[in-house]
Amino acid sequence: MAASSAAASSLPDSTDIGARVDAVDERRLMAHVERLAASPRDNTDSGRAAQAAADYSAQQLRNYGVEVNTIPVQAEGIELPVVWTEIGGQRCPGTATYVLVGHYDTVPGSPGADDNASGTAAVLETARVLAKAGLPISVTLAVLPFEEPGPPFRGALALLSALQTGETGRRVLGAVSAEMVGFSSPELVDGERQDVLYLLGYQGAETLVTTFAAASDRWGAGNVVARTVPADNPFIWRSDHAAFHDAGIPAAMATDGGETRNPNYHKDSDRPDTLSPAFLAEATRTFVGGLAALSARSAPPSAPSTGRSPAATNSPCQGPTG
């Protein structure tokens, strides 16, 4: 679906959001990618390279002046951390949040510039730009391990559990995974443009995905294609947002199309010099604008239709129920 007129009209009329979007720095993004994609980040070296990527991400967040949290996660015979921060929340302190995640691990043998240093870099740059934004509803930004082994997406599950439990359990209003957001091409393939960012949500996440598309239309290049697909679609099921969808939370994947576009997918050739810095920067602007717009909205996106009983949606500040 394209960005709906309703989503576009509901965007806050904020010059501050536009200024935040404009603050995204292409050079910073590529510096992150080059640092992260210096080597594969899998479990074949006992997770040392992946741990280094987590440590690097944590240090960058500290440099931005935000509180850094970690969650140890064990899988594949090793332990790696979820690294996350929560920004803003003046209207709903400690009770409600939107989530953007990107995984930092790779398959063996691939330096993973697009999959997924690009997504990790986008999360880090989004954190830098929004760190002092004073968002009314908080945004949780996290980099995750153990996406590549596939379901049950242990890093995402650990983050979700941390957000929803404890004395100030938060209601997660929506979640997006930044999953390969750095590759573009001027070609048409089967009539499809190869220079668009896809926001692919499960049915019921229409407001979530169209808000990001509308934000791109207003403050960015307008290169977002927003779609919702059935939950059994095999393509959309393959990233960390699936853990949030399974919990009854509106969830979507932001992607350049993965292996349908990038010939370097899961290969040694997935290197920084194959990416489009301008495309990665535009994807990050979409995240900044979309998250800031969602935070400023007076109501959260509607709950997805999953057959479960999602949290009530009458108030964005209502904590978890059930």
C-alpha cells in the first residue's frame, strides 16, 4: 500500500522533526558500517567479533549521552548481549514505547555490510539524532544478537521480555526491524524499482508502516513502499520483528529487499563498498521521521489481527495488561 492520506494528514506539523531528519549524517553511517563489517560476526570464533560489534555499539551510544542497557543472551553455545537504550518518554515515562532494532550478527564467512551492519548503523545514528529530542512517548533503540540462526529470534525475545516485565513494564506500541537497508540499484527488476525502502508489516500494522511512508514523503525522499502481508508470508517472517508480532504487537520489517535485490546476500562480497551511502542515509531519515511522528501522535497504531488478545489500545500510556 502507499502512504495513506489519513496517515499523512495525521503527521504532526513539526519543524523540529524535519530538523532532526536533516541531522542524519551519511558519513557517520558509513563509518559505522566500515567498522562493523571489518570481519564476519558469527559464532565460529566463540563470538569474539560479534562481541566486539556489541561493545562498539554500546560505546557509540554512551558517546551520545544516553543510558546504555545490556541483556545477556545465550544461544549457539555462546553468550552475546542485547545492547539497548530508551530515549524520551515525557508524556508516558516508563509505560509505553516504540521499538527499532537491528541485528549485528552475520552468517559465517560474510562481513555483512548490508546484512546487517547497515541496520545496526541506522539504529545507532537514529539514537544520536533523537537523543535530545524530548520525545513525548519513548523510543527504544536496540542492536541484537542471534538473528541469523532464525526463530525464535532470541535477542528480540530477550529485549521484549525486558521491556514488558519489571516494576515499570512498558506497553510496546509498535516494533520495526532494520533488516538490510543499505543496497540500491537504478535498475528495474520485473517492473519493480530497486531504489525503494520496503516497510513490510503484518496485517493489522497498517498505521505503523504507512506512518513511516508518510514521514518519508514529508521530510525525506518519498522512496518508501509500505505494504502489509499475511503472517504466513515466508519473506516477512525472517527477522527480529517476528518476535514482537507473535506477542500481539504491531510489527514490520524495513528492508532493501534482501537477496531479491542484493547479489551479495550472505556472501564474502557483502562489503561496505557495495552499498549506497545515500540510500542508507535516506532509510535512516525515514526511521527518525517515522519514530518521531509516532511518538508525537495522540494514539498508538491499532493492534494486529493475530488471533491473540493484544493489549488494549484506548490509551498510549496504558501499561501491559493480562
